[in-house]
Amino acid sequence: MRRPQVGPTFSAAENYAIKFPSGPLTGCSPRAPDPKLAHPDPDTHRTQMIDPSPVHSVGEHPEDQLRFLVDRVDAGVRCALVTIVGIVDSASRSLGTQMVVTQDGRYAGSVSSGCIDGSVANFALESLKTGERRRVQLGAGSNYFDLQLPCGGGVDLLIVPDPDIEAIAGVVESLGERSACALHITADAIRFSDSAADADAPTDAAEFVVPYRPKLRLILAGRGAELTFFCKLAVSCGFDVAAFSPDEVDVETCRAFGAAGTHLANTAQTPDLDADPWTAIVMLFHDHDWEPGILGAALSSDAFYIGALGSRKTHANRLETMRKTGASESDLKRISGPIGLVPSMRNATMLAISTLAEVVDRLNQRSA
């Protein structure tokens, strides 16, 4: 028997219809939308066919997708917001994952890793045409037998045409300021909350809560290939990256990749790391004299991960050096070393991949 997955206290009615205060949203109809939707051209009065297409330039983080929505609305283009509000068995995306669909047939984000996104965009275009919210169930248990998820699971989607732009802009602004926030979605409204507690609030039968947290920030300090290759990888993943180095060429290289770059003038310099609970700090020095000041600043921050390059012997010496600076044993336990899920990587690219995997694993454990 298939079991729907929902939020901590989220309840669902028969056929996984979400019960809101004013009753369930419109359920699935047995008719799937046309593969391409017809829209009249106001100049020629001829029918134009829209074939939805993804916007690959928009990042995967909700901040990027919702910023895209705000920008398109500011440009006079209507948009719909699609949210996963229920899951049957399993799916490639989690509850609360969203997708933005524009009136001109473009979409940012994915609710299925691409296997049904085009069809979902067509449902959203129909909602924009009618102006009505709707709930669509796809995959397992759906009336749309020709739209299946390869994983065998199913998703419940809530489609909201023309969502409250002030609420969406509130999320974009909060995430830009690196603050957690949430959207509360009911049958007839979307409400923004800038309370960090609301980002962890359970969803219930009255409303669906979509929590948002800032992008992963990576602060990298070091020099040479270990720094620049790691920086290039992290930027390509869409993370917020800041690089610190005594080598001006390395700083300029990291800036060229799209990271913020800061030159370290001397070993006594204590940089302002601006590290919050969604920040990981990685030390990539072979000349470890640069480490104490930066590690001291890291230990004074809320960073969820602090790691440093080097062997076990190097790490033991590092910890002894930090003890002499007054670091407590509880502080020293925060410093990971040697870094990386795969030990003893002696290639800059592989070291970056291994360490980034460790950072993501730590973040995932923290968020669980």
C-alpha cells in the first residue's frame, strides 16, 4: 500500500486532497492539458503555440527562482508558482520544492528532475489562463496515467497563478539578507513570515508552510590550486563563495570565477569572515602560519563547519597551536581535519570534491 509523505503534522484527505480552511482545492480532472497551449497573437489574431522550456540560467536555490519570478512580474509578465505539497512513496524532490512558470512558457526550477516538468508547466499555464488555483496529483495514484514518475512515486502539486508579489519579494529580500523565513499558503492567500521559528513550523491541515533558508556560504582561505579549484567548483554549484588569500593572483582568479576575493596582507591579520549558521569555513594552506588568526575568527562565528587541510600530524600540531591562543577543547572539536569524506586526496580537484561532499553531509545532518 502506498503511503503519502507529508510535513511533520500535515494531514491529507481522501485522494490526498489538501484541506484548507475554506475546503479542498480543485482536484485533478481526468483530462490532461494539451502538450502545447494555444494563445492568440494580439497583432495577427492567429494562434501561437507555446512549448514550455526551462530557463537554465536561473540557479536551483529558491532565492534564485523566486527572484526570477519577481523580475518577470516587474517586467509585466504574469507568473504561476507550483509547490509540492504531498508525496506518495518517494520522489526526487522534497516537500515544499517549488517551480516558477511564466505566461510566455518559460519555467525555472524542477519538481521532478525533468521527467514531468514540461507537463507541469502546461498545467500552470492553464491556471494562468483561468486565473484559478488548482491541485494536481501526478504519478502514483493519479488520473493522468500517461504522466508517471520513473521512481514509481507520486507528487501532489499546488498551482497558484499570480501569487502575492509582496509575499514573494519578502522571501527574496530575507534570503538576500541571509535570514530564514517562510511562506504560509492557504486556500486563498499566501502570507510571508520573517520569523526564523516559522521556517521550522510544522505544516498542518489549515495551511502549508514552505520554509526557506539562505544559500550555503563557503569561506575559503588558502593559496594555490587547492584554493582556486575549490572556489571554481563551489561557484559553479551556485553557492555564495568568499575567498581569502595572501596571493593577489589567487584573489583575482577567484574573483574572475564570481567569488568575493580578499587579500590577506600578513599572518597577524584577522579578517571579518561574516559567517552565519549556513556558512562553512575551509582552510587550504600548506604554510600553516596563516591559520591561527583566521581559525580564531572562525571559532568566534556561528559557522556550522570549520575544516583545515593537512595530515593527522599537521592537525594535531594545529590544535596545539590553537590551545596556546586560548581556544577551549570544545572549540577545538569544531575544527575538522584532515578534511574530506575521502581521505588523503593529493589532487586539488578531487580534494575540493571530497571536502565539499563532507560540508554538504554536515549541513544535511544539521538540517535533519
